[in-house]
Amino acid sequence: MADYGTHSIEDHLREDWLDAWIAEGLDAVEAFLRNHAAFDTFLEDRE
């Protein structure tokens, strides 16, 4: 989602563009939550 390079118009006219965009966003959110959970575990182990 942070790719600010050039894109062809064909990429935006595909029928599944919204599904691909949502999947990319969900992957980013899941990665963030995994990192947060790992950090939370790290903090709990230090106590």
C-alpha cells in the first residue's frame, strides 16, 4: 500500500482490484498485530 511507483491503468481496471487491495491491507494489519503480540510476549517474559 505504500508503493508510490507508477502503475498501469490496466492494474486499476481489473475486476479483482478491490479484492487485491483489501488483501494487501489485511496482510499489513496482520503483520502489525503479529509484531505487537511478539513485543507483548517479550515484555511479559521480562517481568
